[in-house]
Amino acid sequence: MYSSCGFASIPPAVGSSSPSSRTHCAQTSRNSRTVANWQFGGVFSQSSQLFRRHKLHFPSRVQRQGRADRNPKILGVLTDDSSTMTPIEDEIERIGILNVDPGLEPFGDHFKYRVKRYVDQKKLFEKHEVGLEEFAKGYLTFGFNREDGDIVYREWAPAAQEAQLVGDFNGWDGSNHNMEKNQFGVWTIKVPDINGVPAIPHNSRVKFRFKPGDGVWIDRIPAWIKYAIVEPSSFAAPYDGVYWDPPPSERYQFKYPRPPKPDAPRIYEAHVGMSSSEPRVNSYREFADDVLPRIWANNYNTVQLMAVMEHSYYGSFGYHVTNFFAVSSRSGTPEDLKYLIDKAHSLGLRVLMDVVHSHASNNVTDGLNGFDIGQSSQESYFHTGDRGYHKLWDSRLFNYANWEVLRFLLSNLRWWLEEYQFDGFRFDGVTSMLYHHHGIDMAFTGNYGEYFSEATDVDAVVYLMLANCLIHNILPDATVIAEDVSGMPGLGRPVSEGGVGFDYRLAMAIPDRWIDYLKNKKDEEWSMKEISWSLTNRRYSEKCISYAESHDQAIVGDKTIAFLLMDKEMYSGMSCLTDASPSVERGLALHKMIHFITMALGGEGYLNFMGNEFGHPDWIDFPREGNNWSYDKCRRQWNLVDAEHLRYKFMNAFDRAMNLVDEKFSILASTKQIVSSTNEEDKVIVFEHGDLVFVFNFHPENTYDGYKVGCDLPGKYRVALDSDAWDFGGHGRVGHGFDHFTCPEGIPGVPETNFNNRPNSFKVLSPARTCVAYHRVDESLEDIDLQENDPDTVEEADDSVMTDVVARQADLEESMLRLEEKDDDIDPKAMRDYEVDFGEGTSDD
């Protein structure tokens, strides 16, 4: 079986350690050519967030019309980790990414160098550790493990002069538990059982005590610890490591298999801690029982969990990780997290983890940084000096060329996949990893020389290639997403082609565009061409996850889209018992349009942050000294969307419907995407994605009756989704159930004679600030014959559909109640098999 990430052999470098990328990386010209068919440039304004990253321009991709990816022939591959490597004659030709994008050919030496580094590293793993996959089982050796009836603890700390294991089990006196050090700097101790009972009790506190060169003993949490806790009654108390080895009766056993990988992910980004409606930290089990059913009901197929890895500072949003193998104890135990993931799988939801391997917390007493006592980078997890410190994030930066750092990070990925059954990862802060400048004060323009030069951190690139190879070898159906704001070409191409191997990258320029428009432009100044360009400006053949807003746009100091649109009226003007103000009318309309066009045109997957689906008011503000340690803005007010008399329900209903449109018509997975019109005067965008035709009218006032839109296939079209439907808080101006018949345009096969380069057209009603998706009717699949367009028949048909929707919604609510009481008897397929409420239209067009 061929590996997905193998390469033909390149002669290895001399010595066992990799050369520095800054010294040996091939220099490339910054005056590289840019091939128009592959790369577009442009500059977005930068912004920064507290504890987060600079948002830079994200280039680029042309609008496409069903083009299939070109798969170059791979002349030599590794069949598996123990295989031999076969030579090839032409190294440049073998690196497939150069065939996918000819504009990269001037940087062939760079790609050869990093591919060579990658292959050399894998050969070293094969020689010394059996192979990559075995190398990534470090958690079976390091940390605490049961071996032959004893507890064995190992820690890599080459700078330590003496070491002991201390904890509750020995009264924090390590004099009888001294550790031994081998030639690789690994300390070991075996703690025998006492009368068949483990000497270290489950759920008891432990620490690694060692003496550095100055002779002063210091205590640290073991680097590979599986659980860490803090005394809640003691302010600013340090965390303690916990020996976690529950008896079989207390160990959670997974009941459900992983759901199959969807054709396109619809991702619900969530933070467990802030998911409660009450001002407190929520638990894994409460999230599983209370929030997962909401996510499932809104037709998402993937949950992305933030802040899972232990982090001592809650306000870091989980990005200042202190304990990489430990679950965040604020929300529960490791077994509780397993319950959450299993519950998600029972609903057909895949679960991704927000993994942070770009940096580590600067904390000394409870973080990995506590093992850095001034030693060289060869004996540390981190680089020394400026290279080991991120000045904006106040955090430490890993030395990705270090053997034990690679073992630690790669094993960390395998641990989360196998122990907790995660279905993939979203890698945070990838831009910081890719470049020595970490993207700071950089405005990437799309010039290829910005990506492939001595500024590229090849050590980190090779680590990411190894990581993606490992993940996909262990779990071929894994979903792996990169948070990269630079747009490095090849990031989303397979490792076997010389790419970095991610499945998707986040389309991070899109939310910046929307925020810019909402803050700085009047509605009549919105450019249809610019909106369309921002949504389609991505690299062909590298998939993107689009989103209008994520957690970044909601943290303190910024506002969500709903809050930017409606501001203080979200507190006073959302009651359905009174007429909506102009501000609320505009806000509801544009909130639906912005999110739908982002999904329909912006990428091959879609992401929404928890609460934004219903326009959650307020910003996110974690408890801190500046807000008197308040949790008031660190929660989700689910009561708002549950209240029948509030307009939040309309935004939520539309979110549910647009997700189901994708599930039903597979628009995100379709390679057919054509923008046929961006009319600046009308403020209308018309495009096709998959088999649907979309009409977005951003004009604040003008309604167009009989508006002509181009399409590909002839026939008749009907409304698939209408933002103006009553059920979505609209005015019901667009008729549903009517057929829109096409007319041929121009000469078949001669685009310049067609209407907007489309061979057919049909006419629609397009009210101001609305969006409508139309699907082509397959007469062979019609359940109701509406060929005569008789108004009575239409009304009868609409009534029958609405009756079915109400009945199925009642069934859904009953099933969700059963979900809360007993999850074992749930059939997720049966529960999901209900009709979407696309809205109640009028009977006249």
C-alpha cells in the first residue's frame, strides 16, 4: 500500500542532525514571476488581537469552472515507514507541486532542499526508531506508564544534575525516589506496586523535582502529564500534575465509531468553558448534553473544540498551553472529554481539536518552559535568545530540529487521535511557524519570493510535513486545517507532491473584508466586484474553509457582525411584538446575506463560531482583573435564540437552512463555481456553485422585478432558499413553488454571444437586501405536479410542505428530549432525516 506522504530517495545530509534553514536554505530571487492563472496578489490591512496573531493578506485563487486537479506522476514513493527508497532521474520533475503550479519552478531548489530534509528525517526515524509512526508513540515510554506490574516514569531533562519524583504518595519527600539519567538526558524511575496496589494512587498529585547547575531544587509538572489541576480556593495557585490511571470501572469506553469524512466540512467552532448560559465555566458533559444537540439540529457536520489542551491562564482562549498532553481541567476529567467526543460521534458529528504547536506558555512553574534553565537549544524544547521568544504573544518558540521536540510534538498528535478519538486538527498559528519573522509587520502581496527564501523556517515546514504525514497515515480520513494568514503556496497540497500536506487552510482575509465594509463603508459604497474578488481570491487546487467571523472577531475590543450591524438595538429592538426598526431590518437582512454568500462563494468548507449563528450580542471578555473577574461576557445566552418572541430565532433558522441546503445540494464540494455578474449599479451578484444559481441583491432600496440572471443548464428553476421568507424574519415577497423557465441565449458554444457568458437565462424577483438560491428541477424526481402553475395547487402544495415541516420538527424535538435522557438508543440518521423549513413564501410572484 502506497504511503500518502512518501518521496523518492535523495542522498542524505552528512551527520545525524539537520542543518539550520537560515544557513543552508537555497536563496531565491524576490523578483520571481507570478503566473496569472495560478496566483493573484493584493494587500489587506493588518490587524492584531490580544494574545492572537496578525491577520495578513490571504492570496489567492482564480474563479473556477469545474477544473479538476492535475495529479502529476509520482515516480518514487515510500510504501511505508519501513520501506526502502528508490532513486529517480529528475528530482525537479518528481516534485509534483511544480507541475501543479509552474510559477513555483524558479524555487525548485528550495523545494528540493525541504523535501530532502523531510526524507532524511524519515530515514533517521526508520534507522533509530523503527519509523515515523513508532517514533510518535512516545507517550508509551515517557511520562507515567505501567510496565510489568510497576509504574515507570521517564522525563527528558538533560540539563538537570539530579532528579526525584515527588507527590502525595511520598509526602513530597523525594529522598527515596531518586531518578537515574542515561546518555540521552532521559531520567527514569521504577515505582513498584505495594501488595499488588499501585504505589501512586490514581488521581493523586505528582511533580518532577530536579536540581540544575546552581544546586537549588525546583519542582515542575511532568512534561508528558495527562492531567493537571489547581486548587480552586487558592488565588493564583500553581497547577499540580496528576497521575491519571482510573480503574477499568471508571475508564470511559467509546461506544460509537467515527463518522465518515464528509465531502465538505461545515464546522461549528466552540469553546466548552464559555458555552454555558450561566456566568461560569461549563463542563464537557454539560456541553455534550446541552450544546451538541443544538449543533446537530443546525445541520453542522463537524465540531471544532478550542482550549482543550491545559492552559493555566483562562483568558488566553486556550492558546498559551502549559500541559500539552492534559485536557483542560476547568471543564472536567479526561473521561468527561471522551464522553463528549463519543456523544458527538453518536450524532454523526466529527470532532476536530484546536492544536497549538506554534508556541508554548511562558509560564515557568506550571508550563513546559519550566524545563528551560538556561541550557543550549540542543538540550531544550525551545530555541534560545530572540529566536525562542515571540514578542507579541509573550510565549516560547519550539526548536523543531530537535529530536526530542519532534518526539514530543508528533506523539502529542497521535495521543489526541488515539486516546480521545479526535477526527483531526486545526493547527493554530501556522504563519508564525513558517517564517523566522513570524509574520510580524509583514503584508504579504502574493509575490512568491515572500514565501520561499531565507526567511522561511524550513525546520518548522519539515515538522508540519511530518505531522501531516503521520496524521493521515494513522487516520486516512482525518481533517487537518491550517490557520495561515500568509497564503504560502503548497500549504494545502499533499506531502507526496512537495506540499506541506494540510487538507484545508482558513480563508482569513474574508472576515477582514466584511469588518472593513461594516466599519468604514456606507451601504451604497459596497463594491460587488470587490466582494466577489475577496471571496474567490484563493489558490486553485488548495481548499479553503470560509467564514464571515470566528472567535477572533468577537473578543474584547471588537464586535461581531450582528453587533456591528445593530449595536445597542440588539438589547431593545429584537422583540417580534413590535415593528422592527430600520437598523434591525437592515441588520437581520445583511447578517443572513453576509453569512450565506461567504458559505456559497468563499471556499470548500464553512466555519461558524458558537453563537454567531443567531447573532449573539456582546463581545467575548474572559474574566480578568480589568473586568473584576467577571464571567458575564464569557458565556452564550441560549435563552435569546430559544425565546419565540425574539428575532434571534430568525437568524438561527436561516443558519440551519443554509447548512441543510449544502447537505442537500453539495455546493461546497462542487468544483463548478462561476460568477456571471457583479453589477455595481444594481448592487447585485449572480453566481453558480454546483447545481444552484444564487442571486444576491445588496441594494439598500431597489427591488428588481423580472431581473434576468444567467445560468448553465436549461430547464426550470425553483427557490431552494430565500432569505426574505417569513420564517427567516423577512417579508415573504418571493414566491415559492413557482417554476422559472429558462430561455436560450446566443449561439450555443460561443460564450461571447451569451448573456453574461451563460448559455441560458431566467427571470426572477429580487427584493432589496435579499438573497435567493435557485435549484434546477428534475422533473423525474418531482413529488408534486405543478406544471400548470395553478395558484390553488401551489398554495395546497406549500401548505402540505409546511405541515410536513411542522410535524418533522415536532419529531426532532421529541428525539432531542430522548437524547438528553438516554443517548444509547438514538439513531442519528433517522433523527437527521427531516425536511428543512425553507420558509413560507407568498402565492404570487
